[in-house]
Amino acid sequence: MIQRIQWKALKRVPGKKSEVKEFRRKGYIPVEVYGKGHDNAHGYIYWKDLADRPSGMFLIDLHIEGEEEPRVCVLKDIQYNYLGDTPIHVDLYEVTFGVELDVEVPIELVGRPKGLEVGGILEKHLHTLLIRTVPRKIPEKIVVDVSHLDVGDVLHVRDITPPEGVRIMTPGDEVVAVVLEPEAEATEETEEEVEETT
């Protein structure tokens, strides 16, 4: 079952840039909450709540100041500063139980490809999958066994079997992982070096 965490949010009045700057100095991050069939909401969450979030997918019970019931959300997007190391804005999508939604979930590769035993190198091309399902069936991650991959083998999205009640929306021909042939790469590099010296 997907993890479910609790966040608290202070109310925010849109358009007050001076207020946003003041709250950011205190360690708060502006957050936008939206979702089909729900009223939009604006607030601030404390930076530590975001920093301590679980890995993988999770549901958030967002308790907004002044609202009686929490809003159940998924983390949709995090915007960072120009250095890419400080979150400056967060988007949350409010879900409706029983109604499907599209979300991205991380891919976890497990197992040691048999191609590695003969010198192959596992290269991961895709890190997330776009899926469609109801909130309660959102997986924390999609686990894929790659132990059967030999040198030269390619794992495509269409080769992945999703959990029950989950549909994969990422195109099936996209490459998830491949086991490369290092010997072939080394030979090509040697040939290039010979050409450069002649």
C-alpha cells in the first residue's frame, strides 16, 4: 500500500511578493494546490517537511490552516532556484478517491544482469514511468527484474508488467535499460586513436 504522510500548511494570499520573501526567510516554501473538481488553495509548507519526504510515491494529507478536513494530494512538481539546490515553490495535485489520475512513479531495477558476468555494462535510460490508476493503487515504485538481460539485450517499457489496476501510459517502445558491450566500445576507441596518429 502506498505511503501516506501528514503535512501542515499556513494560508497564503496570492500576489503578496513581500510576504513570500518574508516566509521564505523563515524557512517556508510557497505551495499551490489544485485538482479536477477541487477549489485551488495557496499556502506555505515548512522546508523540513519537504526535505524529509519519503522516497518513491506517497500520498499527502495536507492540513491547511483554517480548513476542517485535510486535502489528499500527490507531489506534482518542485521548482528550484537557479543553482538547483534550494526549493522555491511546490505544486500539489489534490486527488479524488475512486477517480483515476496520471502520475509518474520511479523505476527500480533489481537483480544482476547475466550479461555483467561476461563484461557487459548495465545502462539505465528511463528513471520514471507515467501510469494511470486510482489513488489507493498508486505504487511507491515499479520494480523490474533485469537478471535475465544478456549482453546486447534491451528492456523496453512494453516488457514491464504493471501491478493490478495500474496502466502504463509511457510509450511501449521507450528503452528502460540495456546491457552494453564494453569490448566493442574499447575496439572502436582504439581504431579512432590509430586513425588520429596516422
